[in-house]
Amino acid sequence: MGNPRMTIPTQLVLRAFLEDPTREMYGLEICEAAGLASGTIHPILARFEGVGWLESQFEEIDPSEQGRPRRRYYHLTPDGIEQARLALANAHTKVGRILGVRPGVAGGAL
């Protein structure tokens, strides 16, 4: 399986993880950091896990004691950190070409 498509929501999720690449986050934290709804981020997280960019595990709690469901924590793999950075850089470059932005020129092509 190749790299995930770099849609805007996908890029927002990656940016949320790359703010602190070694930090583990659970779904609601990712939603808030990316500014996206749960129904949007969970398919993206599943795709990233499928290509090996993310790993996840459930926290070790007793839900009845905590009064809430267990949280599933996600973190970028070492390869995922590198691939996420490359994918975002490539997505940015593609957008620049579409918009006619030359590298290093503020405001686009003149």
C-alpha cells in the first residue's frame, strides 16, 4: 500500500502529530489539535496505522472506576515521523505549483 492521499484533513492530522512528534494523543486531543470532527479523523488514523506511520494502544484503566471509556492513544512511528514530514513538504510543493507560487517568492509568481 502506498502513501495516504494528502487531503487537507489528512494534512491537518499530520500537522497535529508533528507539533510534538513523540507525544501520544487520544482521539479527542487529535480532533481539537487538527480542528476536525471525530468522524473525519478516525478513518485517517486507520489509514496511517495501515501504512505503518502510526501505532496505537488502549490505556490501562478500569472504565467503571474512571467513569469513561478507555482511550486509544496514537503516536507516530519513527518511520511515520519521517514520512509525515516528507508527505507534508511534497503536498506543500504541489499546492505551490498549482497556484503558480515560486519557491522563495512571497505572494506567488510575479
